Amino acid sequence: MSSSVPARAVKKPTDHPSGDNRFRILEATMKRHQYQPDALIEVLHKAQELFGYLTDDLLLLIAQRLKIPSSRVYGVATFYHFFTLTPQGKHRCVVCLGTACYVRGAATLLAALEAQAGVKAGETTADNRLSLLTARCLGACGIAPAVVFDGNVAGHQSVDDVLEQVKGWLDE
């Protein structure tokens, strides 16, 4: 009698214990950049794209794989406005508070959005439907006040415009 033992899947060192394929994709991104510390921003972008936000564990993993101090990774992740360390809502609304937008009523837009959504800027609604954010400048001064709805820049916004857009998201 011959006993046949089922072959076990051989784990590669790049496989994550959770089996989550997103880690394999992140690893491939770092490998493509040859694990160079200069690729940190690109790697953080990919990590956020894959996971939605950057957890402490994810930042530590990136620091380890790129062989750079975790303080540097955390510093870059917190410096750039694009990166977030907290879960984001299904929809994102970013109000520009740059000078041109501010002068043309961005603060009023933000106050109306905060009141409708029941959250302050930088927060996400309890049901995770909306993250309300601000930016220092979108570089869209000619169409001020500008608001970004799920990655799409909308210019010349009024209170009615932004409330109508967000109302649809909150009523989903």
C-alpha cells in the first residue's frame, strides 16, 4: 500500500499569513520599485488604493520592506493630504479652503455640509456613507468655490449645489 500525502501549498516569503491578495499586490509594487526608499510615496499610494486607508500595521510593514525608519513612513503619510490613517466613507466630499475659494464662500459651503451630514470636517458619518474633508488648495482658483465629489472637481458651487449632491449620498 502506498500512502499518498496531499501536497501542501508552499508559501512564498511574500505571502501574507492572512492570505489577503492585496498584500501580494503591494509586495509586487515594492519589488517593481526594487524596494528603494525613494519609492515610498508610490508604495503608500498603492497601499491606500488597495486597503482604503493606511493602518499602523501597514505603515510598519512598508517601513520594514523598504528598510526605512517607521517614523519616516509615518511622517510622509501624515504630511501629505492625500493619505488617510482612518477608514473613509463610501463617498468623499472635499471642500477647497484656498484663498480664492474661501473668499467666494467656501466656509459657508462647508458649514452647510457639516450641518446636513452631522459631522465636522475631517470626520466620517457613523454609517460610513460620507467623509467630509477640506483641502488647502485644489489649484482650481478660476472656478472657485470648488468642491471635489468622489474625485470629480465641481466649480462655482453654491450651498444648494453641494447639499443636493450630498443629500443623494446620505439617502442611499
